[in-house]
Amino acid sequence: MFVITVDARRCDGCASCVQACPMDVLIIEAEKASPARPELCMCCQLCEVDCPNQAITVREA
Ligand code: SF4
Ligand code: SF4
């Protein structure tokens, strides 16, 4: 299991992370990224790489 953290102060809801995620883990909710299906995360970190605001981080629990 991996822990996905979104910094709401940095996230502008651009959805780049949603599009980057190959496992459909992320959604946009109230204009912020949200890990709707964290159990599917494989820690590829493509969401981190594609976020223009360094708003999302993924680490091992
Ligand atoms: S680390 Fe990979 S699988 Fe996990 S949320 Fe980010 S893009 Fe999706
Ligand atoms: S890519 Fe970054 S700024 Fe854009 S929605 Fe995802 S976490 Fe937020």
C-alpha cells in the first residue's frame, strides 16, 4: 500500500496527474486532485513527475 498526498495549497486542479496515472487512482474533486482508488497505486510516480506545482507525492506506507 502506498500513501498519496495532495497539498491543497499547491494543487490547482489541472488534472495532469489524473491523466498521467495508468491505474486510474486519481480524480478531481472540488477542484483538487484526490486519491479515489489508492489500493490500485503501484508507486510509478508519474503523477509526481507530471504535476507542474509539485503538489502530489507518493511514498510507501
Ligand atoms: S504513483 Fe503512479 S499509480 Fe500511483 S497515483 Fe501516481 S501515477 Fe497513479
Ligand atoms: S497535477 Fe498537480 S496541480 Fe494538477 S491536479 Fe494533479 S496534484 Fe493538482
